Amino acid sequence: MTHLERIGGTLGGFLLATTSLTTRQFNCVVANEDAVIASITYTGSATNVIASHGLSGTTLKAGMVLFCPVDKTFSTITLTSGSVVIH
């Protein structure tokens, strides 16, 4: 997948508005409304990316975008509140 395809969300988007663990391959998180993310992990890793980047408990404002590094893919996400679109 090219960088432009990743940014453009060519794999489509998935609205997430639940606090249950969601398992899905994705490269980007867009806050649909103000949201707090409890955890995100990379494929093949159990490390909570949110905690390791010091973002635990931080509210992502609507429209804010988080990308994973080019050589990685996100595999799980758990919200505390709000909703996001993952792609």
C-alpha cells in the first residue's frame, strides 16, 4: 500500500462507537466526536500505543487524526468514550 493510499483510506472506513475491544486491521484513527481512547495495539504486539505515547486519558478533539508508522498496522482499539472512524 502506498503512502497516499494509506492517507486516503482506500480500504474504507469503519465507525466505532462502542467501548468494547475491536479487532480489525487499520492504519488511521479519526475522531468523529470528542473521544478518549483506552488502548490501541500494533499487529503482533501487546503494547498499548496510547499509554506508551503518554496519551492515556487524553481527549482527542473531533477531527483529530492519528496515523500508525508506515511499517506498522494497528490491530486493536478500545474506546473509553466518544466515537472514531478507523481506516
